[in-house]
Amino acid sequence: MPTRRRALALGLGAAGLVAAPAIVRADAPHKKTLRLQSLNSGEKLNVTYWTDKGYEEEALKRVSWFMRDLRTGDVHDVHPALLDLLWDIDANTRSKNPIYAMSGYRSEETNDWLFRRGNGVDPGSFHMRGMAMDITQDFLDPEEVYRVAKKLGKGGAGFYPTKTPYAHVDIGPTDSWVYPGMPRPGRDVEYDRLQEEAGKQAG
């Protein structure tokens, strides 16, 4: 596995070019650690959520609490694959800052409230499944997270060049957009169908 600063050949320099070759450790790391900070609550979390023994249950609980709906206090299990996506993003950005979270889990109530306010919210948002986060990292280049997530192609990636720019990332079907553009309609239904098909094949 590459080190955190691997910056693999994603074409992600300031001008879309790789500034240096990827560096790979001879001994693969045996843990994955995330540094998170909430821009809304100010909370910080430095957590090793995966080791060579697998996902750490207590760590996942800590992340789920960190990602709770701050409006309602509701807590939802975070999907481990989302953390893997965050780890991959962090490994391929130039910034040494923590990942700044703007929105994690959203209850249906909060998602509906935001949708009614016309904030570009998807009514079938993966935030309601613990499968999405709105994040930023480098305040001088807030689009970098979006570029990395889009290049990784492991889910949805959206860039919101608002007053406080941020990127949306999720582990639903692959898609990308720039606000006021919106994610492809029905991605939630598409995801459920793909999961159902995968279940049938596995059975």
C-alpha cells in the first residue's frame, strides 16, 4: 500500500499534473488512520479504524458519533467503505490538514428540511445511509478533494463552489457534478438494485 503522501498518478497537481512520482513503502502499513475535524461542532477525531485484523468496531462507533446529525442528534452507523474512500482521498491530496467535515449523517427529517430550503440537496441523498460526507481540506484549493474523488471513481463526487466551498463524496454509484448541477436522479434506487442483484448472485 502507498504511504499517505503517495499522490498516485491521478494528475492532481495545481495544474492537473503530478508533481512527483508515487512513493511506495516496502512494508505495507497495517493500519488506516483518519484525522477528522467538524467545522460545525469544532470536534476533532484522530482514529485508527482499520488494522490488519480488520475494521475496529469501537473506532467505527466513534466515527458514527462524530458523523451524527448535529441538528437532531440522531446517530447512524457509518459505512466502512466510506472511511476507506476518505482514507484514499486523504492519501492523494497534497494538504497535510485533517479532513474537515461539514455534513455527515443526515436524518430523513434534516434532509427533507434542507431539500425544502432549496440548498441543492438530493431527496435520496446517501447522507441518510451513513454513506456520504461533505468535506474540505485545503482552504486555498477547496476543489482538490473533488478532483481526487472524481479521479478515484469509487462513488459520487460533487463540488459546491459556494461561499464556503466544499466537496460531496459518497460510495453510491459513480457520478460527478458541479453545483448548481445535481447528481444523477435515482442513484439511490440504482444502488438498491445493484445490491439486490449482487445478493442474488452471491446466493
